[in-house]
Amino acid sequence: MSGFDVHDHRHALKQLRDTGETSLWENRREVPCPACGEPFVRLFTTRRETTRFPENDGARFCLLRDDGAVHLFRH
């Protein structure tokens, strides 16, 4: 899997939120997901080592990024 550079796709994305450490983007032109190839709806990026996502449809997500992997936990 290769990386994803938001700036390479900036023309197709609308920034919804930016805190300096995290940002939320809307995919306006069906940019494909680098993991599966299907267009994604939203993109969340973070520079933090840990991140907690707010509850959404009754589920809460936490993210842990370390040197070897990104771990997404659903609560």
C-alpha cells in the first residue's frame, strides 16, 4: 500500500475541519481509496499518535498509530 498525499488531490477534496493536528475532508470527485480502490466519502487525517472519534450511529472509534501500523478500535 502506498501513501496518500492530500495535496495531490486537493482539487477534488473540500476541507471541512482543520485543527492543525487533525483535518476532515469531503471527497467531491470520487477520488479512490488507496486501500480498496473504491471512492471514499470522507477522509480524516491526523498527526497525533492517538485519536478518539466522536460517537457516530451508536459507535465510537479510537485510532492508535505506531511505527508499524495504524490500529482502529470500535467501541
